[in-house]
Amino acid sequence: MRIVVTGKEGQIARSIAALGPRMGVEIVTVGRPELDLAAPGSVMPALAAVRPDAIVSAAAYTMVDKAETERDLAFAINGIGAGAVAEAAARLGVPLLHLSTDYVFDGRKPAPYVETDPAQPICIYGASKLDGERRAAAAASDLAIFRTAWVYSPYGVNFLKTMLRLGETRDKLVVVADQQGCPTSAEDIAGALILAARRMVEDRDGRYRGIFHLTGAGEASWAEFAREIFSAAETCGHSPVEVIPITSDQYPSPVTRPANSRLSGEKLTHIYGIALPDWRTSTRKVVDTLLGWKRTQPRSAHSGERQ
């Protein structure tokens, strides 16, 4: 089976490319200049040329803060561009797995969000991703939308890598403690998407289509996430770093972020039999990878599939 992934440099695209061969799947990543979501006319020729059995729509505009001043570009890529990928998947007659975000919600719900909760984004990035969801759903019926959150990996720029970098020169850091979410490893996402793509190709059952939430098990605040990162680094021989909790109001940002970004993964487990590992386990795995540390205890798999 050949899975084609839009984007070459993103955390999820690179994780899928690294993991695919180990799971017996051919992975082809397609990105700029051949495929440019800001130039929708490039999408169909680029995807048709690589003859996919399934497409993972992972490429996106992900600069949450800059989106507030680059609204048109964010909507061009995350909305119109995502729609063009869905149109191409429909024309090629292949399943589409579209990546979305917790930022489609306003964060006011006191419990984890489920797939049927109304989407009400409070920032441009979230609104652009919701536009992409809607355009994808309008263009393709052989579609599964996977919303994820707080993604980290050894690749690119992300919160975990930023904490490790800052911890190299500081012994104290202030971190927001009043936003809750589900830290999620890109490698875990990659494993789940490969399993889901295989299922969609092999089984036309409509229950494998629709919206699903795909996040690490458990929940944390950004401050709790940071503490776990530094705890893992400390066991690798790094100096301790104290995390000082602050409120969102105390952290300058051009964007209002959801206070509650927790997503329930029960539907994914029920339908696909997939449950991602606890975020603490995966966090330590990524820290180990970045710091070159080998632990003696067995490590968790990137995703579990219930038989």
C-alpha cells in the first residue's frame, strides 16, 4: 500500500515517513514546490503523479500567532488548499485522512470535547482549520478527519524542543498553567494514521469515515507538560529546571488560546480499536531520542490496536 502525505517537513509528515517502512507501508511525501497549498492548481497534478492508495492531508499553515496578521494566507492554505487536496482525493477515488486541530473549539467546555460538540474557534488559525474541515467534507465522501493537539516530536519546532533548549541555559522557567490539553507525540499520530489508512483502503464501511479525535492518553497543563519534560531530561543527566506556573493573562500573546483543549479519544478506540499511549510515556521517549539516552525498561508502542 502506498500512502501519500502532503508536506515534507512537518512533524507528522516526517514521523509517517520514518515509521511507514517499519509498518510495511510505502510512504511518499509531496510538498513544495511540486505541491503548494497556496497554489491550489498544483495539487491535483502532484498527487496524481504519485498514484496514491490513500492520502494523508498533513500540510498546513501552523503559525498560530502569525495567523492573526496573515489571515488570508492561513485561509488560503488551511481552507482552500485543504479543499483542493480533498477534491483531488475524490477525483483519484482514494481515501483521504485529513488532519485538524483542537483549536476548532473555544475551550469553554468543562469536560473533554467529543466529535459532536459544536466547533467555535476563537482565533484565526482555528477558524482556518475549521474552514479546511468543511471544505474537505464538501469535496470528498471517502474522508476521515482526525483532530489532534499539542503535537511534539524530535522534528521541527515544538513545545518540547523549546523547553529543552531553554533548559540548557536556565534553571527556572515560567509556564502557563491554566490551559489544559492532551500532549500528543507525532510518532504516535503517525502509527495511528497508518493503521487507519490501511483500514479505510481495505474496508468501505462508513463507520471508518467521519470525524475522530486523536490525542495522547491523559491530560496536562503546559506547566505539567514542562515538568515532565524536565524530569525526563534530568534522568538523562541534565540539570534540574524549576517550572513556575503562571496564568494566561501573565503571558503576552497576540492570540487567545482555548483554556480547555482536551479531546476525548473514545470514538477512535471504539471504531478503529486504536488508543494512543499515555502522554508521559511518549514524552520520555522523545526526550530520550533527542538527548541520545537509552533507558533499560521496555518502551510503549507508538499506537495500540485492539483486536
